[in-house]
Amino acid sequence: MSSVLRLAMAALVWIAFLTGCDHGKSDKSPRTQTVRFTRHGPKAVFLAGQFNDWSTKATPMRRDGGDRWVVDVPLSAGKYEYKFVVDGQWEQDISNPDKAPDGFDGFNSVISVPSADRPSKSNGEQSKEIAPPPSIRPEARWSSIQYPDIDIPGAPGRTITGRLSPGKDGDGRPDELLFRLIFYQPADKEMPQVLVHPETFVVRLHRGDGSVVEGKSVFGEDWTGFGNQNGLTRGRIYTFPWGRNAFDEAWIEWRLPNQTFWFEVPYGFSRDPAQPWPSPDPARSEPHVASAMNNLGARDLLIPWRLVEYDLGEIQNQWRLTANMANSFQPAVETVLYHAPDEWRQWQPEEPRVSVQMKGHGESFRLAFRRQGMLDRVDTFRTGVGAEKGRDTGVEIIHVDDRSYEFTIPSSLSKYDHGRADRDNAHRFRDANNLFEQLLRAAD
């Protein structure tokens, strides 16, 4: 999104119900309610919609301090489509999840005004703002599973990492599972010998139903790379078809001549995320290792997943919201708020107010707040629903001021002891740089 659009911070719409008497009007006259439209941005704004015949000049918004623009419109019950007009350009209220096609390959925002047929207040009480309902984001599917940096065999001081993500077809649908191996190659160093011939790698996906699938290399027999004169970030991508629609864990085997790495995939992530969630599985709880891992040797290393990233997209004020879920031994979530480089802001611990909860449970305990560079605000919370049995889903809710954003996650991210299989296995890689674990242990 361009910096011009990011300067135009998203609007917040709410309903304020009129109070008092009917000022002598007939009881048969339609009762109206005042709908307040609010938008933040440096430039003057006009409101256009079905209520003013889409006039771009009839309803100017007034500055209400700083970059805040407001206008109150009396409306009777019903649904109304609208847009903002800034510098002659039509803009959707992207913070309002209700929308309708505008006939020009875009969308109008839609506001629903409920019936005003309720007892009037006679004491002159001021109208009350009604908080917007939660924004349910079914499209907020997981975007990646990240793993720690691990030492490259025979190359002291050099590391490599893995990343798992859904591949997408031309229509944006998740069509396969992508596994990436990524390392940095300085210009003044030789490539580690063990990585010189990637065509000799064995990469397999071991699914929870016992099936094993060979990985298909996307770019043939070599590494891809990008960078500059100082060095390249090298990568290699393998694809796997989606597994059955079940709460199955999985393991990715990366076999080298003298070392085998087993990358853990939490249950619920080897299935196609575009499919409906499977029915709860009460017969299974904690995850398990694959049958091929029952007799691990000295050269086998189990690599835990570090976090699962969910991109919730753009929210109010044209901020972006990301949720990083972890469950190394106790569930935790890291919320990341991002604002554009051209927005003059320094994030504060309580502005905006950010909180997290699992639906049906109380708010989670915030462990830490930090700024990540100039643009990101990061809050870390201890969360979860206890050591319950069975595999199922839950709804994670992130509150940002008066807005709430919901998305569904498998219980491998929310239940104690459901995040990792055989946690005390001697072959497990110990992730000393895991910030989640450091914060959780410090809080205990």
C-alpha cells in the first residue's frame, strides 16, 4: 500500500442513539438515529453515500482536533452504503468489515442502522457510543511456521534455518505445502561443503497417518540466491501435497550424508487451510514422533517449531496486525502492530491498549512490551486454556482499543503439552535464543 494511503488512517464508524422527546412530531414519523462517521488523516474529507445521493460535496466532515474528522448524519433504520472522498478520490472504510461491491471492481462500506423503536430516555442523558462488534477474520490463515537457526555440520559459526508456509495458486488459494531451507553465504567465504550438492539431499514429509511423501524441489538441483557484493541469502524450496483434513502432526526429514534433521510440524498444519476445520478428535491429545523416528541415532536432531505466524491484515488507523503463536511448554502469543514509515508515532505501552484472550476465557497476562525498530510494537502474552484432553480448535481474540479481531487456531497452539512431541527427548535441539521461553520462565 502506498504511503499516501497509509497517511489516510482508517475510519471508525459507530452508532449514537438519540435521546429525549420527539419534539412534537407525530408518532407515525420515522424515528432517526445519529450515525457518527470518524476518519483520521491530514486532508479534508467528504462523506458520500446512499443517504445523500452519493454527492461528493453535500456532506463535508469537520476537523475535531488534530487529524480527526467527524460528521453526524441522521438516519432511519436500514442499511446504507458509503465511501469517503479525499482529494476527489473515493476511499473505502477499510476498518469496517461490512462491504458490498461498488460495480467498479471495488467495494463500498456498509453501515447497518438498527431500529430506533425503543423507550426514549427522558432525563436528558447524553447518547452513548456503541462499540463495534468483533471483526471475525476467517481469511487470517497461518502464513508461516518458523524454526530456530541450527549449526551447519562441518561449518563452525554458520547456521541454517527452515520455514514452512502454504503455497498459493494463481487465485491465491493455498494449493500445497512449501518447506524452505535458508542460509546466508558471505561473499568472502566458501559454501559449506555439506551444502554444495543439494541434489543429494533427502527431504520427506512424515504425516500423522503414517504416510511418507517425498519432497519435490522447486528450482531443480541448485540453490537460489539474492543479495549484494557482501553476500547472498541462499534458499531451496520443497513442496508437498496437503494431507488429510484431520488434526495430524507431521515431521519433515532433511537427511544429509552424516546428519539428519527432523523439523516438527504441530498438529493441524499439514491439512489444507482452505478446508473447513475437522470435527474434534477426543481420542488424541499430545503429539507424537513419526514411526521412522523410533530408533534415533547420535546424528539425528529434532528441530522444534518456534512460532506460527498469522497475518490479520490491515486494521483500524491503517495499522497492520500480526499474531505469532508459540507453545514450547506453555502457550504464548506475540502481537505485532505496524504503522507506516510516514506516520509520526512512537508506540507507547498503553496507547493503544492491546490485550489477548481465548474465547470463553479471561484476558491473558501480558509478559512484555517492546518497540522493534521505529515501526513495530510487540506485546507478548501468556495464554492458553489448560491441559485439556482431545484435539480441536479455539478462537483467539486480539483487542486493540475498542476493536476486536478473532481468528481460529488448532489446540496445538493453545493447550499445555500439545505443542511439542516428546519434549524431553535427548535428541531435541535446545533453542537458547527462544524469546518466548525466556519470558515465560522469567515470569514463573
